Amino acid sequence: MAEALPRPDLSVVVPVMNEAENIAPLVREIVSALLGHATFEIVYVDDGSTDGSFERLRALRAEFPMLRAQRHARRRGQSAAVLTGVKAARAAVIATLDGDGQNEDRK
């Protein structure tokens, strides 16, 4: 039987939709900011991307074991992706970041 992973102090939830090129730089930035300060996981939620975002996430797992990836089979929207990530998060403290490093101003 596999050992349960210890619960992290922080879960960082990142929804993405066709952000393949932004994934690795943001993962590296998150890891750089948090490593040595807290135990953490990074939970990406691919919201039906068609550009290889999910495959990029899977490939990065070898380098970043704290990275987890969820996937929507079809686009459901940013709010649904955030909710999926929050539900998957294992930490009591959850932070969210946009996959391209910025949120649109929706007036």
C-alpha cells in the first residue's frame, strides 16, 4: 500500500486555458518563491486546452513533484476551473493565480 503524502501548508491553484508557453515559467517562479519557506503543492487545472497545455503539465511533473494537474474535457470557464482546483487542493490555505500571470479587467 502506498504511503499517503504529507499535507502541504499551502496549495497554489492555477487555472489555464491554452497557456502551454506560460506554464513552465510560472511553475518555476512559484517554486522559486516558495521553496524553503513552506511545504506546498501547485494544482493546475487545464480548462479544455487545445494547445498541449495538459501534456506540458504532465511532462513537468518529473522535474516538479509538487505539481499536480487536473483537466476539464471541455471548456467550462475560469470560475469552474478554480473551483475544481480548490476541491482538489490538499492544504488548508489556498492561493489562486492566473495562468498567464494577469487577470483581465472585466468591467
